[in-house]
Amino acid sequence: MEYINELLSRYRQKGILIDTNILLLYFVGTVNRERISKFKRTQQFIPEDYDLLQSIIAYFRNIVTTPNILTEVNSLTNQLSEPERSRCLAEIAQGFTAFFNEFYVDSKTISTDGSFIRFGLTDSGILQLARNQYLVLTDDLKLSVHLEREEVDVINFNQLRTLGW
């Protein structure tokens, strides 16, 4: 817990890069907290996880994302039924102006990284962008272990859930 609090404090001004599933949780929860546990793409979460995520987002001055993450969130959002799908997309659009800072790492650069074959475009892009700049928040154990090995600061959202941060 002390280590996590230290990471959060260290990156409060710099920013946090939020991975796809966690960002999807945010948008689904913003539209309908009760949908979180019922939507197949967020059913591993509960409404209280959304509350936790809201407090994390409010803590940071800079919320970082990539076009690849947003594309994945968009695709998963399209699996919602109406009117929640449209409301979710409206929230994403508002996020572009309200709190996202979107950074692009070109696919050519990402694909030349040794992690590309194992992790693909989105996760390798997270590695490229976050290194020495941002804290990463993910629920992907494989990605979080890899980021730690690459000396990229990362918090697995599931750790926060169990610790009751």
C-alpha cells in the first residue's frame, strides 16, 4: 500500500495513462453504474470499482491516452445497446475536450519494439509512451508484469481493488 501511494504521489502532476478496460469501466459507469456488472466487457467489475476509478482520475492532473486505446474503447462501446451506446460515445467525445491528453506513437515505431510481437500495437504503444513519463493503470496482469520488467511504473487496478485504496 505504501508503494502504491508513493507511485500515485510521484505521478500526480506528471499524469496517469489508463489502459483500455479501465477506461471502458469509466465510461460505462458514467453512463449507467448498474450496467457495469451486466455488460460482458466490464462484468468483472462492480459499481464500487467505478467509484474507486473516479477517485483516482480526480487525483491526477493529467489523464493520458493514445489513439489505439481510444479505438479499442470505441469498439467495445459499440457492443452496448442503445441508448447507452450513444451516451457512452458522447461521454468519450466530451473526454476529448475535458480531460484527456492524447499522444500518438506511430505504428512503425511501436512495431520495431521487441514487445510488439508478444503484446500487439496498443500495449506496446503504452510501453513506448509511458516509459520515464507516466504511471500506467491497467488490469492486464501480463502487461503489468512486462511493464515492471521494463522499469515502467505501473499499478494493476486489481491490486487497488483488493487493498481498498
